[in-house]
Amino acid sequence: MRTETLYSSYHPIQQYRQLLTHMLGEDTHPVLELRAIDAFLMKQMVSSYPIKPTVIDVAAAPTLGTSTIFWAAHPGIQHLYIMPTGDPESWHPLVTGAMTALDLPGEEITFCDGNWATLQEELNPLCPPMAMLGVDEGPGIYLARTPQHRTQPASAHPCFSPTPGRYGQQSRL
């Protein structure tokens, strides 16, 4: 078993950022930057689940797909759902191209249409969901603990929200 470090957790993000710079010819700066500590904590949170969780990524647009690449490279999740936040989807082709270039699996990823009710019907009831959220200072991105519960953003950092219930009541973190 391999011990996770800040570097190993951040490596897929670093590769994607370098690939973006190469593909676009300039350094990109997403609205929401994922740092090494963010990646490390996300991996630690997922590893605390007794079974592989489903991740709902609401931070894909503000991270320019960085969160999508991170989760696609993570073997510890069951499925990844990408929820749009109303932002332009100009990052979709970048992610698709990067996934091919980085040889990442894509069969466990679903780009959703933004309908929370449809997403809730698609979720595996035996697999605990976890939300990867992006919050900023503006009104565009909301923190959503579950599809029915939304609150205003509180900071300019990524948030990780385990769903309440028996899987979300772990005290390891």
C-alpha cells in the first residue's frame, strides 16, 4: 500500500496544469485553484469511507476541469458526476483532450444536465455520495450539501461535503 503525500496527491493536477499551458500556449488561472493540501485532504476524506463513494463535482467549471481530472485519476471513487454551475462549458474539450493525453479512464464519469432530481435518481443508493464544491465571493456558485439543501458561499476555497448519515458521521478526519 502506498502512502499518500502532498506531492503524490497533487501530481494529476500538476500534470493537467502543465498540459493546459502546453495546449493553450499560456498559463491559465481558474477562478478556483486547487492546492496540494486540497488534493491531499480530498484523498484522505475519500479513503475514510468504508466503500468507494460517488463524487458529485460542482467545482469543475471554476477549476477549469482540474477537479474533474483529479477525481478521474483517483481509483478510490465509484462514479463521478459533473454538475454544471451555469458557467461556460469551454473547459469540456480541454478535459476530454487531457484525459486522453493522460490516459485516464472516462467510463465512470457522467456530465450531468444540471437537474438535481435526475441526478438523485441516477445515484446508486448503496454508494455514499460526496460533493466537491467550489465557492467564490460571487452569487454564481453555491455550496450544496445535498441536492435539496443549498446555502450561500462562505469562502474562496474548495469545500468537501460528505453526505449526512451513517457514512458521513465518521470521526477520523
